Amino acid sequence: MLGKLILGFRCSAQNCLHSFMAQAPRMKWTRDELLVALNLYHKLTFGQMHSRQPAIVSLAGKMGRGANSLAMKLCNFASLDSALKMRGIKGLPGASALDRAVWTEFHSNLAEAVPASESAFRVLFGADETKEVDVTPKNGVRVRKAPIGPTVTMATVKVRRGQEYFRQAVLNNFEGRCGVTGLAVRELLIASHILPWGTHETERLNVRNGLCLSRLHDAAFDIGLITFDESLRLKLSRGLRSALPQRAVAENFAAYEGEALQLSKEAVLPDEKFLAIHRAEVFQK
């Protein structure tokens, strides 16, 4: 049962599917359902949490619930989200004690909760190791052939599930566009970590530790050729500026210098504390 998974994160995703099927015709939400609902919550912005949103319709159908019920639950979660409160978004009142408990447990142990919720999400949509489950606001939930082969070890599976979740959550937070250029070709976008994956384990799956960047800008950010200031405006390193007036540098970097990251009013902002660390420790001033 995935109810135990929230407490100990040990049960299988297959058991979660059985739990959903056995308990579908009920009104009260269970921990099983809330775990999966939280997975979708972080892949949508607040303005997308309505009953006509394709991803909500798809997941609600698999859960045996109405789309309106799921949308309202996501908006209840929004009332608990401090990142949204910073932007003046309150969500819907009425979050239950169980909502609050699951929210706290989920976010206090992302390293375990995220892979578990991602696996449960995949089971609901019948995705085996050869498939990828992609969630986008425009197309809803799509199951397609995975770009890489099946994983072998449990540790690798956990890492891969976490990476799948993080990529979708970050790209969708930026509306599927590079935060610098606005490039909207999903295959050319990277969910960049502000604090590196290898050295900041507790923030690996934190959406506020993510930037949606093109592959070019991701590489530049990773080695400190660019960064973002306190107002999220693009800064270029001296080394990158010295490459001017090369056309590629001028068009891809200098043209956007001083411009703020492109984010909607409902998006979750990158954590300024994380960006401050990047400016201090990675950026090549």
C-alpha cells in the first residue's frame, strides 16, 4: 500500500495501482492518491490547475476521480506552497489535515518521495521500463518509447525517476521555453541545476533549484560563463564578453544581457539563495 510508502517509502508502485483500483469509488482522499497528485502538482503552474487541463483530465481518469475533484485538490495544495505565497498566490482554502501531513512528509524527503511518486504515476499509465511518461500542459500525459534502454539496478531506477520528474517540473514551470531566449523546442531544452547535482543531494529534486535553459546556455551556466543577479537578470562573465564581437556570442548571449529570466506570473521562482551561491562559487567574474 502506498499509504505506507509516504511513511516509509518502501512499497511498490504496483501495489499503489492495486490500491487505486480497489478503492476508486469513494470520496475521501487517501495518501496513495495524494502522493500521485503531488507529482502532478509540481508539473503544472497554478493557472493550469483547472478541470479542463489535459494532464488533470488524464490523471483523474486513471484515478477514478472527476477532473474537478483533482483540480480542487491541487489548488488546496497550492495554499500550502510557500513559493507561491511569495508571488501573492493563495490557492484554495480547505486543505485537510491529511493534505498537510502528506505535503510535509513529501517535501521533507524528496529523494525518496519523488522517485516513489514518479513510479506510481508510471504504473497508473501502464508504462514499463521501455516507456517514458511525458506530462505537458498542452498535450496532457503521453506515454512513448523511452530515449534510452531499461535500467538495471534499483539505485539507477530511483535516480532516473527523479530526473524524469525534475525535468518535467522545471520545463513546465518555464512554460517549455528557455528562460533566456524563449526557445520553445523541448528537445533542445535542459532542466539545469543551480546547485550541482553531485554536491547538493538534498536539493537535487527541488524545482526551485532548476532553470530551463537551452543546451548552449545550460553549458555556459554550468561552467560559470553566465549567471543571474538578484533580479534574475542575465550577467556575462568577463571571459565570455572578451569573445565579442563574435556573431554567435553577440546573438546568443550579449543580445540578452541584462534581461530577466522569462517566467510567467504564476511560476515558482528560482531560489535566490541558490543563485547567490552560483554567483559566488561558480561564476567566472
